[in-house]
Amino acid sequence: MRARLGDVIDDYCVKCKRIMNHSVVSILNDEPAKVRCRTCHSDHDYRHEQAPPSKADLRKAALFKEVLERLGPTTAEDPLPVPEPVAEEPEPEPVAAPAKGKRTKPRK
């Protein structure tokens, strides 16, 4: 279905931060280019009903990429070292707690 000027379509509203009804304001190459929210009346680019990624997700992705770059490339020729088995030491026997003594100070 081809969108026309004034048609009502669903899109993500930047101001409302929700998918809301929008009116098509401008068309470019038979696709909606600009839309106007019918709730808050703000104009913005048509976002194809997709919310932009949150800033926290972008920061996490950047940090993850930085960590991977610091690790450097890993190859199949350099396998991870296998730790040698450690001999188990016998566990020490539990020590009994000292018996509680009588109180030296009287209660008030």
C-alpha cells in the first residue's frame, strides 16, 4: 500500500517516546519522509516504527568493543593454556567453639 499525504500511519514519536498515530506530512520516493504526531503535534522524520537505541545500550556496546580490542585477536593456533591439576589438601577438622562463661557485670 502506498502512503499519501495526510494518511494516518503508526510511527515512533520522539517526544511521546511511544508508537503513536502520525499523519504523513511529506513524501520522498513514494515513502513517508516526515510525519506529524496526532497526539503531541510534533513533526519528525519517519522512523519506520522503530525506537532509537537507548544511550545506555550504545555505551555498553562501545565498552564491549573496547574490551575486545584490548584483548587482541585470538587464533586457533594459540589455544588457551590448560591449568595443571592441583593436589587436594585434606580439610582441617573443625575446632569447637569455647563454652560461654557467666556474666561478670550485673544487668541494670
